[in-house]
Amino acid sequence: MLPEPRRRRGPAVEPVTCPPDPFRTGEAVRRLEPGESTTARWGLQAIG
């Protein structure tokens, strides 16, 4: 936790497109050649 006045008031959310440690496992890694692109979509939903 950060000391005042820098204490954060909300969570940080980072979209990911692969499982943990992808460079070691090679699982679900997308390799793009020069000029290629990729698109990902994600969202958040409040529960409760």
C-alpha cells in the first residue's frame, strides 16, 4: 500500500491475451510478422 497522499482508491486492471509465463511455455503466444496486427476484446462486469 502506498503512503498518503498517494494511496490508490481503485484496482488496476490489465487485459492479457495469454496465460501466465507465456514466453517460457510458448502457450497461446501470438507471433506477429512485420506489418501484421492483432485485435483483442475484453470487458468487465460487476457481480453482486
